[in-house]
Amino acid sequence: MFKDFIKQDTGMQIYPILSLLVFIGFFVLIIAMAYAKKKSEIDEASRIPLDENDSILTFNKE
Amino acid sequence: MEIQTNTCEIPARNSLERFYYDNKTVRDFGIACVAWGVISLLVGVIIACQLFLPRFYPDFDLGLSFLTFGMLIAIHTKGAIFAFVGNMIFMGVYYSLQRLCKARMWSDTLSRIHFWGWQCIIALAVVTLALGYTTSKEYAELEWPIDILITIIWVVFGINFMGTVLTRRVKHLYVAIWFYIGTLVTIAVLHIVNSMELPVSWMKSYSVYAGVQDALVQWWYGHNAVAFFLTTPFLGLMYYFLPKVANRPVYSYRLSIIHFWSLIFLYIWAGPHHLLYTSLPDWAQSVGVVFSIMLIAPSWGGMINGLLTLRGAWDEVRTNPILKFMVVAITCYGMATFEGPMHSLKFVNALSHYTDWIPAHVHIGTLGWNGFMTFAILYYLIPKLYNTQLYSKSLANLHFWIGTLGMVFWTVAMYVSGVMQGLMLQDFNPDGTLKYANFLETTMQVLPMHIIRAIGGTMYLTGMVIMVYNLWKTAKQGSFVANEMDEAPAKERPENDAALTGYFRHRIVEGKPMIMLALATIVILIGGMVEFIPLFTIKSNIPTISSVKPYTPLELEGRNLYIREGCNACHSQMIRPFRSETERYGEYSKAGEFVYDHPFLWGSKRTGPDLHRIGGKYPHSWHFRHMRDPRSTSPGSIMPSYPWLISNKLDTRDTRASIVAMRRLGVPYPFGFENEAVDDLQAQALKISDELKKDKITIPEDREIIALIAYLQRLGTDIKGEQTSEITK
């Protein structure tokens, strides 16, 4: 299918291939980045929204 | 009742710093979101009715210009995107950012300026759009003074946002904040680049780009407004509120990181998929296609991450209306982001583009993803802000069902209508003639679908009204906490024990959001640059056609009227190279024909036929009668009547300035021509009114209709007889 997109003879056919390569490079980089992070750090970060001290509000109403 | 602060007599716990969250701004954005939301959707229902009512009540518009479809649709889309969804973004960001940073918003003054500034922009938008002040560029219709105001208010928001992030009491930047940062920079870049326009008067300007280039910039903007206004901030909200409501962390935090970077990187390239088979060079179209298809990966990664967060919590989904809204929202996100890449496949696009299939796709996104996520957050936050419980869970459930059903009616009707009309327009008789030679015939066939769509929209709106009642009752039974107390460990300061190392670590943490900001900017600039630079610098991308000449002053004024009335909301000016289109409309459109079009007017939806080759198709008198009452020439037409074009005198005060502005933008009007412009205009107008007289229509030559006719008759005529067509399909 990709061949159909790319075969037009405008001298620009290198563009889609180039952008595909750029993206694959970028993608590999971010996956590496994401997995380079320590598990403890990831767990800590993922719990941030849940860390709130929701009890303060009710406690204050007493 | 309102509690100003929930102050606490007990002193702060050891080593903890006490501070207060600003809930007032959060609540105010919430109220604005709901109020503008109801108005925008009401306008939506009205325009839905306008697409079938004229069939039964021709005088539906009451002869009022600001009630025509072209005007109202601009208000509807601006209202839904920037007022309904926009205010929700700010509500959610102001709430979640403070909690995620354990800090109050950086500046209360900036929060106030942001809130009132944004409402002011929306109010100005409604008024100016209703008066016909528009640039015609979709989702960027507002004129230059408002564009400047938007920029200022966005910067105010940005400063307030980054100030809060930089003074936070939490080490990590939670992934939701990344999505907010991505939104912040990209919207700024998109808005500024696409709003580059040369003012002619205080409420009129011309895009600095022309034709194909303008189209590329516009759809780079348009597509990414969807990406960075309707998607990334909402993903941020999803990553905050979903774990909160479900009370469990997001399924995979690593996946959310990958989701973020790959999404912002890919999205920015995909704009050209709005311009498939147009005069945009093929290589740019191909880039758009490739990136659009790759976009499925991060989008679905995000959707799966959201849905899997609820693993083990499905029992709760059944009973908790908030989670129900969220699940449907995330599912709709998945559907829309699957469908988008499918529309980018050329063979699908050939059928779906310009039809009701596109609004169906868009409304899965806005009604489903944005709307339902907004409702979920409102049902979650309003009780929290008022320190109470939701007034009625069963009303919320009712809202959920009526909203879902309304959405199903809306979208299914438009899918059917889009595919039906698309197929009919391509249909040939065995002898090679068009089966539906008259465009209007296809409109009639899909009319019932439009009625169902309006019913669906009304149901969705009804659900919203139920929500307003429910939330209002909730607020009444609670007491508003304007400043909510929280405590967190104080930030490390250099004078603390581990002075130096601590200080440096702290600096690095503080530097991270700025690095993030810079990285996100670079990532989104790459895609834009790679597409723009060749198109703007390499001449062969837009082959010039020597017979294409600038518009005469009268035609230029007519073009301004076409823009003012929003004709481009229903009419395209871009004939694609298919036999079904060249047969119906004439020679397909060439890039070189648009070099003087500031702005381009290709349109994106064909509710009426394409107009690029309308010039010379009918006599002047036909256009006169048709504009006065479309039903008189085209029985059953759903096009609005434009009687005021006949009574209004053409305003020529800016004609001179327009010519000068156009020349500055590169249109080759000879020097000094601006001085003869009005004379030239009057001479041409006189000729048209004389010709009308031959058809027994007496009309003074100084009327707006004359200019509009001049423009319509010029459209697409420059290359007549120049080239022979080569048809690709």
C-alpha cells in the first residue's frame, strides 16, 4: 500500500520514507527513555494524583 | 452559603507547609463551561434544523443575516471548541495542576485576568461573527484584534501555569502536566502562525498566505487544534481524573510517557490529510497520509491505558455514572482516532471528504470524547468544590443514557447520509452521464437523515439541561469552599541542612519543566517545518499559470462578501480530479489558480455544489434570483435567502486599502491602481446592472449583490480553454 502513496514522480518521494525513519528513530528513543526510568520512580510518579490528603476537608468541618 | 476558607485552628504539622488551593477560579471556569456549552449546543441544534427546515418553511431565517447557516455555524464551532471545551480545559487544569503541584496557582491576579479575558474573547467572538467579521479560516475565523487578545490571554495563562509548576512542592512532574505543557506551547505556535494576516481596517484583514500555502497552513492549524485543544489537554485530564475517580493509579505509567511523546510528535505532521486529492503537491499529501496512519499507535496506546486502568473496577463502572461517562468518552476517543486514519486513506477519503461522514467523525470526538469527559469531570468536581454529594445519581444516569442515545442518533444518521450522498454523487448511468446530475436531488435523498440528526442533537442537549439542574441543586445543598487547605513538606531551600547538594538537586528539578517546554516545542516544530519550507520555497510545487490574473476591485469586494456571509461553510471551491467531479463541475482545480487567493476558500464540506467553475455557468439574472430566493430557481433548495445583499449598498471605503494590502502581499496590481480602483469598480458594476436590465431586473449598480455576482462569474474562468483535462479516476 505504501508503494502507492510514494510512487508519484515528483522528486519528493524521499519525504515520506525520510519522515518514517525519523519517526522510528524517535520512537525507539522514547521507549528507551521510558524503560530507563527506575521502577520505584515510576511507581512514585504514578501515585501522585492519589496522594492527596482528601481528609482535611471533612476533618475541618467538624 | 459560601465558606471563604476552610481555615483550621490546628497548627500545621511539623515540617509541613500549609497553603490553600484556589477553588474559585476552578468553579468559575466550570460555570462558564456549562453556560457556554448549553448555548453552543443550542445553536448546533438550530443549524441542524436549518439543513432541512427550508424545505418546509422557506422563510426560516426571517430575513436576518446573523441567523443564516453560514454565520451560526461559525458561532457553533467556536462556542463548542473554545467556550465549552476550552473552559472545561481551564477548569480541569486549574484544579488538577494545583493538586499535582501541591501549590496554589502562582498568581490570583493572573487567574482572574485569564478567566475574564477568556470570557471576553468568547463574547467578542459571538458578536463579531454574528456581524460577519470573519477571516473564513475554519476554527480561526476571528479577526486580528481578537487574535491579538487571544495571544495575550494565552500568555497570561502560560505564565500563571509555568509559575505554578516552577514553585511546586512535588518533585515529579506527573504525566498530566506534560500533556498540559504540550498544549500550552503548541496552541501558541499554531495560533500565531495561522493568524498571520495583514489588517486592512480595524475589523478586516487578509491572510498573508495565499492559495495552496494558505490551505496547508490552515489545515496544519485545523488538524492540530483538534490535536492540541481537543485531545492533549483532555488526555491530561484523563490521566488525572480517571485514577482519581477509580481510586487506582493509571495502568501503565511508562505507556503514558510513550503515549505523550509519540502523540505530539506524530500529530503535527498529519494536517495534509485534510487536503487529499486537492491541488496540494502529492508529496505533502503522502506525508500526511503516512503520519495519520501511524497515529493509530499512540492514540490506541492511550485509550488502552485508560480502559485498563479500570481493570478490576468494572463492577464500579456499572454503578458509578461518572465512570460510565468516562468509559464512553475513552471508547469514543478510540473510535475517532481509528476512524481518522481510515479517512486518511486515499480511497476512503475520495468518498468521505466533503460529505456528512466528516461531521459524524468530528462529533464522535466532540460529543463523545470531549463532552462525556467534561460531564464526568463536572459530576466529580462540583460536589467536591461544594463539599457535598451529588444531588441525584439517577438524574446523572438519565443524562448518561439520553446523551448516549442522542449521540448514536446523531452520528449514525450522518454516517448513513454521508455514505449515501457520497455514492450518489459518484454514480453514473450506463451511457456515461451522471445519475444525479442535479446536486439538489442528492440533498433531498438524505433529508430524513438530517431530521434524525437534529433529534439526536436535541436529546444530547436535553441531557445537558438535566445536568445543569442536577449540578445547581448540588451546589445549593452544599457550601462552596473557595480556598481549600492542604499541607505539604516545604520546598528544599539552600539554607537547609544539606545545603549545597540539596540546592543543586532542587535546581535541576526546577529546570525540568523548562527543558520539557523546550523539547516539546522542538518536537512540534519539526513536523511543521518539514512540510512548510519546501512548499514555500520550491517554485515547482505551485506551477504558475500565465492566464491567471488578480481579481478586479469589484470581484475582490464580492469575494469579501462571500467570506462575510460564510458561503464557504456549504460550498467548496476545489474540484478533485475524478470523472464524477469533472463531469459535474468542470475542469479539476490547479494549484496555480489560487495564487492570488488571500485567504484560500476551498471549503471542507459540500452541503451545496462546488463553486470553483461556477463562472459563466448561469446568466447574471439567475444568480440574482437565486440569491434573493434560492427556491425560485432551485425548487426545494435548502440554501438560505440573502435579500439584504440586494438592499445593502456596497461599502467601498476600504476598496483602496484592500488593493494596497493585496499588493503588499504580492498580488501584482500596478502601482497607482489603488487610485482608480473605485472607478474601475463602478464601471464594472454598471455593466452588470445593465445586463440585468436586459433580463428585466432593475437594480442600482451600487448594491452588494452586483459585487457578489461579479465574483461568482469570475470564479474558475481564468484557465478556460487553456488546458485539456487529464483525469485520474
